[in-house]
Amino acid sequence: MSSYTYAETFTRTHARRLAGRVTTDLRQSCVLYGSPSSDGLDDYRVELEELLIGGYVDTYQFGFKKSGKVVWSLRYTVGPDGGLTGGAGGVPTGVDVTQASWFNHLIYSSTWHQLGDSTKEAVESKLPFARVPGSLPSDAYAVTGKTIGPMAQEASGCAARSSGVGRDRRKRRAVRPHRRVPEPVRTG
């Protein structure tokens, strides 16, 4: 049995593909609920791709909150191999987000926290916007991390407000298998 390190098996192509999965869900949220702004989608993809390639992301969440509670959100966790779990394809439909605010929350990995300040600054200089410290709503999965706040919002043009929260992905609806329709029999 072979073993590989994160750097040997995880490439920019992998990071781009995973960031694309999250961006697809962000786009679906934009279509269904009007947030985030479609203008900021590429910025989110670029940010996530850059941070994934370095192994700097632990958890990524976005969704809507109201009165300090989650209305809905998707939560992605990065595994030791760099793969994402949770979220993908799970943007709910028909949820009332009236008077709710959209959030986008990132929790850095232990790899990020081990970097020196100058290295962090170098990585952050490649990102399309700056995150500010924030916290998740009271019924969130985690209570620390970085979020896109009002200052970063103006700089990036992204329609984000405060921090994020997750929903229990174990409650997903079962997907029915597609029934195959038999082809007509030709005679003669």
C-alpha cells in the first residue's frame, strides 16, 4: 500500500474542480434567492481555489440567517486528502428568506495558523477580497473564523454580510432513481 502527502496528490486542478463545485452552489443560491451577487461569484471561486491549493481551508459555509438563527446554509469540510464533504448540490428551494441576510464564512485550517505573518500576507495579497473576523449565528456548527464583512464587501462588490452557519446534511431527501422507459418494439 502506498501513501502520499497532501502536496504530492493535490494539485491546482483539484482545487479548481472543488472550488467550482462550491461556486455552482453559490450560483444556485444567487438564482434562487438573489444572493450572493452574480458579480462576486468568480471572486469566491478564486479565493477558495487559492486557499485550497495551500491546504488553508478547514470549513466553508454560506447561506441565510435571520435574528441570529440559521434559515438555511451549506457547510463544506475539507478532509485530510483535500476533498470536500457536505454541501454540493444541496441548495434548498422554496425557503422563505424574507428579511434574512446572506452570509459567507470560512474557517482556516491548522496549516494556515502555522504560517508566519509574512506568508499569510503573501497569500492574502493574491485573494480578490479581504475577510474580517466574524462569528456564526447562535445555532451554528462553529463559533470562530473569518467572514466577509461590510468593509470587505465594499472592496469586492460581493453581496455578503456577516458570518455563516450550517445545516444538518443527514436530513437530505432521498433521490428516486430515474425510471427507464422501454423502447417501442418495431415490427415489419
